[in-house]
Amino acid sequence: MIHYLESVLDIVRKRNHSEPVFIQAVEEVLPSLEPVIAEHPEIESLNLLERVCEPERQFIFRVAWQDDAGDVHVNRGFRVGFSSALGPFKGGLRFHPTVNLGVIKFLAFEQIFKNSLTGLSLGGGKGGSDFDPRGRSDRDVMRFCQSFMTELHRHIGHQTDVPAGDIGVGSREIGYLFGQYKRLTNRYEMGVITGKDASWGGSLARKEATGYGCVYFAEAMLAEREESLEGKTAVVSGSGNVALYTIQKLQQKGARVISCSDSDGSLHAPEGVDFDCLKSLKEIERDRLSNYPTSRGGVEFRSGQNVWDIPCDMAFPCATQNELSAEDAEKLIENGCKMVCEGANMPCEPGAVARFHEEGILFGPAKAANAGGVAVSALEMRQNASLEHWTFAEVDTMLQDIMKGIHQRCKNFAGIYATPENYQVGANIGGFVRVVQSMRAFGLS
């Protein structure tokens, strides 16, 4: 590894020593950039590598709110604007007890390259809180969102920073957040936040976009081997928004999804998961997977177990970061899995990714495969700016084109700097090159 690269990694580790997930994300990206850095000495002379690893701005703020019982709670809110080299900061808000500054920085760092790969004019950012909406009433969630936005509204805008949803933040939370923004600013600024309900400025297909995009990317990878999704068995981790619509699109493409999961355990349905039943359970009833009906088709709920030990042709980790370990990777390999496509952000640990590459398993990295959500967020911003409202089919067609473009960029850069099927290297370099070209053009900023 060249000295400049080593020195930047050392600086990042020391400067962010208490943020292991962020360090992991940087360590995944930077080594793969070595051939580009060797080709372009201006990256070192302008210190572009260190600059891209340091956020442009970071906010931590107190969120005090009162629940239905009258008790006052205090949570932390975060917003990290990592890079605006390609456009306004763009990235979701995550409400989950595991949220801390390191997690938000990791997500925002990944978002830079993900957004770059779409070819759209979007910078990278992320935010959220350690608030847990699970089990809370609508009024509790509303009060929290209003308090959260009371501080956040000072830092966002359609040409500055555009939040969206993520884990724990769906259309309900987006509605409460936007309502408070509108109340505080006296502006109906639709483009300030995405993930809105389609009835008041949102885009059709936004809810489905991340899951659908993941499947479109997987389909493109398989097509390079002259294969299709038809007839293949798949396991999908998670049962939230990304997992649900990954399952739906896989089934529409002729694959059989035999397992999904939540924090309580995993469901094994050898004949295939009933999507309509799963969607009703998770989106309408907001219930646990353990209450999925197991009376037909040999369905079993496996308490405390993940999906990775179930034999399959394809695996789609769609829950959260670092959910698939090297040990889990060995189980998938032993059971004949031929492709892993990341629907969540960095769900595979480094050891797992290394094993997939060693075994020649197709691997779709999150920077590329997870980009469908932000792509349709950008399409939502376009509709807001032009006061248009496109059909589901129109948005879905544009999403497919964007995902095909991302696949092609990854393949092209992988072919130049690694091997054509090393989509991880292709995604890292493809995303990085576009960002640093803009940084260089802007001078020292």
C-alpha cells in the first residue's frame, strides 16, 4: 500500500478512534482506491483523500419530548453533512436505539459514493436519533418528531440538505417532520424532505425503490453470466421496508423467497413466503414475525436464529450493518449460495466479503445495490421542482434505467482496475472518481 494511503488511514483511525463502524467503512473503501491514487498524483498533492474522509459539518443536539403519560424524555439527534461536492447533502434519518455519531458518520460516508454512482447531482449526508419508535403511540411519535425538527429545520433546505427516511422513519414520521418544518418556516417547501406520502408531494414507487433497485442490480449481475432470477431460491434478512419489497420483486421475477427475519428470529417457508400476508403483518398490523401463520406449507418460525444457514441460491441481507459474519458466509458457501446482494447498508462483515470473493460468489455491494431508494428520492425532488406527479410505471422505468447505469459503471471500473465481476472495487472507484473530480474543480474548500 502506498505511503499516502497508509498515512490517511492512520489519521482516520486516530481522529475517530471511538467510532469503529465508521473506521470499518473507510477501511473498506480506501485500499481499493490505490491504483487510482497511483495514476493521479494530484489526489495526494491536493490531499483529496483525507478531505473526503472528514465531514464538512456535524450536528449533535438534544431532543426533549413528552410522552402520553406526561413523562419527559431526552434523546440525542444527529445530522452529518459529509460531502456536498456533487450537490446538496442527501441521505436518510434513522430512528433506532443503536444510533450514535459513529453510525451516522458511517452511513453518511457510504452515502457519498452511493449517490455519486447514480449519476445524479446529490451530495452525501445522514442523520437520526437514538429514539425508538417501536411500541410508541402515534402521538408519542408526533411529539418526538416535532421536537427533533424544531432543531433540525435550521440546517436543512432543498439546496442545502435534504433528509429522507431510513430505519424507524417511514411516511408517518416524514409527515410529522414536514408538518413541523412547514409550521416553523411558514413555507410549503416540498423539496426539503423526501419519502413523503404520494398524496402530498411524494413519489409513487419510493417505498418500493430500495428493495426493487436491489433486485434490479442482482438481475444485471446474473445477466452477465447469462442467468436469470427465474426458478432460484432466495433468503432475505429483515422484514422492514427494504426486505419486504426485495421479496415482492424477487417473486415477480420468478424467484422463490423461502426465508426472512426480524429481531426475534427467522421465518422458514419452504414453499415460499406469502408476500401479502407478510406485508399485512408488518405494514398494517406492525406485528412481529413470530405471529406469521405457520399452519400451512411447513412454515416454521425459528426463534433467535438468522436466515444464513438455510440452503439457497441467493442471499439478500436487507436488515442492518454487520449482520452477516464470516461464519455466516461459510454456511452460505457450504449450502451452495451463488450470489449475495446487499440491500442494507454494509450488512456483510469484511471477513464475509473476503470469503465471497475467494469463492467466486457474485457480490453486489450496498453502495451500488442499495442505491434505488436515493435514486427515487432524487426523482421525487424533480417532481416537486416541476410540480409534476409521475405514474408508478414511469418512476419504476426510470429506476430500472438508473440501476442499469450503476451496474455498468461498477462493471466498467472493475474491468479497468480489478476483474469484471469485482463490483465492490468498481463501486468504490466509480463513486470516488466523480466526487474528487468535483472537489478538485472547486479548489480548496
